[in-house]
Amino acid sequence: MERKRPLKEFLKGLFRENPVFVIILGLCPALAVSTSVENALGMGVAVTFVLLFSNLIISSLRRVIPEKIRIPCFIVVIASFVTITDLLMKGFFPLVSRGLGIFVPLIVVNCIIMGRAEAYASKNPIFLSVLDGLGMGLGFTLALVVISMVREVLGAGTFLGFLLAKGFRPLTVMILPSGALLTLGLLMGGINLIKKKR
């Protein structure tokens, strides 16, 4: 069996197996909350927190959890960390929490988190599982920030809420759902073009 290298396990979530641009998972929150960079950062941090700690717990308990009830056990672990995340955001970052709305509680059913629990954390040691969760979470955050930067700048003429130029006429389509799909498609096309040229 091939020995897994820690740095490779961490970096794969950022580039080679980026959840949004490569594996194409977690698109609902990625497209719904990417109207502003602030919302994207909030969702990215929330998903990273849940991924990191759920991978840690699931990997720790992987030899104890019975095979037949592993999925319900994973959901309980993930739901616990989502609840913690939701309460922390409501307590310390109420504006971001309001901006993200229902999408924070819906992290429970986010296929990135469930997929990493099933495909990785339940089969690998704690350290590698933590690196995998951190890498995938940061990759998700990176994708969200890139999508939201394009949408916020072109759709509102702002960056992190600050006006970029007077007289700029925003492209309203960019803050609509169709703008999210257009941005994602163009970014994925660009990434695939770069890969092809390599």
C-alpha cells in the first residue's frame, strides 16, 4: 500500500481535488451565498470548521463505529459540529449569520462533508484525516471567494462592501442565480483550459 504524504493530502483539496471546481460538490451553498466576499468567507470558515472537526472525530472512532450504522453516526457527529458553528456565528457574527441564513444549518447535508467522512476519515488515521478536512475546507473557501469576488465586483461594483469606482454600472445579472452559474462555468472552463495546456 502506498504511503500517504501529509503535504500531498493537505494540498489536494486546494487544487487537484478542489471540491467545487474539480469534484463539483457543494454547489448549492457555493452558488447561493457567493453574492459577496464576506458571505463567502463566512460560509468557507463554517464548512472548514465542520470538516476539520468531523473528520477528527470520525477518524478517531472509525474502529469503534459498527459498519451497519456508520452513516447515521457520521450524521450525528456532523450535525453536532454544524449546531456549534451555527450558534457561534449567531453569537459572535450575527450579520454574517443573517446573510448566510438557512445555508449554515444545511451544512449537515453538504455532500463534501459527508463524502469526506465516508471516503476518507472513516478509512484513514487522525492526522491525515485532519489534513484532508483542512485542505478540502480551504479549497472550498478558496473557490467561494474567487466566485464571489467576480460576482461582487461585476454585479455590485464593490469589494467587501467598499465601492470600487464611481460611475461604474454594475451588471445586475451577476448577482442573480444565473450570474452564479455563468461565473462558475467560466471559471471551470478557464481551469480546464489551463490543465489542458499543461
